Amino acid sequence: MPDKHLSTQFDSDLNGVSSRVMELGGLVESQIHQAIYSLSNFSTEAAAQVIDIEQRVNAMEIEIDRDLASIIARRQPTARDLRLLLAISKTTANLERVGDEASKIARMVKSIIESGSARQLPSTDLRVAADLAAGLLRKALDAFARLDTSTAVAILKEDDLIDREFDGFVRKLITYMMEDPRTISPSLDLLFLAKAIERIGDHAKNIAEFIIYVVKGTDVRHASIDDVESALR
């Protein structure tokens, strides 16, 4: 009975902190969508909302880490349970950083609007990439909730697509700047935005790697896709 009681308490603690992580994920997703809206519509109001959410995201990260430390101290988990708690902590940190990237996008959009050059920017490609990155984060959170390694591998592959989109966009910006020096300043603004979007995809990829770590106990960071798939066989 004591073991059952401890297990039940641990499960309750784990469910509570997992729910908080999903809540944080939803909050960060709302930041991304507002940031994309602010970029698409050059809306200072939407940009301001993204920045306002940042403090809530930061506070939730601290609260979740405090809860995790308490669970580890009280329950002394081992093996997979400990890996899961560590992965939750790392996922929380990555979500907070996604929020930072969304806030960077919002601040840059505000700066672009205030400079008066907003309508001159060819931002359609950026909006497509931002939607891809947001979709990847949603998949990563869903997969984390289910500890779905198949979806995790698919996310790693999709992140490569976002990286290729970023590289192609950079080449396009270089062409603009070479052909017309007047585009240098707005092109640099776009490059800043593109890098922030690429990093959102990178954080989604990190979360996918944590899923594999929890399930298989294998650290696949910096591993090739072939090596990752071999680890899952």
C-alpha cells in the first residue's frame, strides 16, 4: 500500500506539472500567432499584446521549475521518471525562449512600422515560414503530451525544411541588396525576423529530441536523422 500511495502521489504531481507545461505551450503559441498577425498586418496593437504576454511566460517558467525541484526532492524519481522530469524542465526552457523570439518579432515589427518603411517590405515569404514554425511547435507539444516518438522524428525532418526555407530567403535578400542598395536597411530587418522564426523551429526540434530521450533513454542531440531512426529501432 505505501508504494501504491507514493506512486499515486507522484502521478498526481506529474499530471499537475505536465498540465502547466501544456498551459505554457498554449500561451507561447498565442504569442507566435499574434506576432505573425502583427507582421502580416503591420499591427502595433498585436505587437504590443505579444510583448505584454512575455512577463506571464517568464513567471510560468519559474513556477514550473520550482514545482519540478519540489517533486524531485520529495519523490526522488529514478530512470524514466527522472528523464521525464528533466525533459519537462528543458521543454519549459525552450518554450520560454520561443516566447522571447515572438517578442523579438513583435518589437521589430513595431520598429519597422515606426520607421515608416513597413509597406515596402516583401514579407509574404516570412509569413509562410512563420506559419510553418508555429505548426511545428504545435506538433511538438502534441507529441510531447503523448510521448510519440514517430511524430518526434517527423518533426526533426520538418525542421530541416524550415532551415532550407531560411537559407533560400537569405539568398533572396542578398540579391535584393546587391541590386538596390536602398533595400539594405529593410532587408536587414527582414533577416532579423527570419532568424527569429528559424529559432522557433529549432526549439520545436529540441522538444522532439527530448521525447526520444524520455522514451529511449538516448540523447539524440546533434545526431543525424539516420542515427535517430536507428536508435528507435
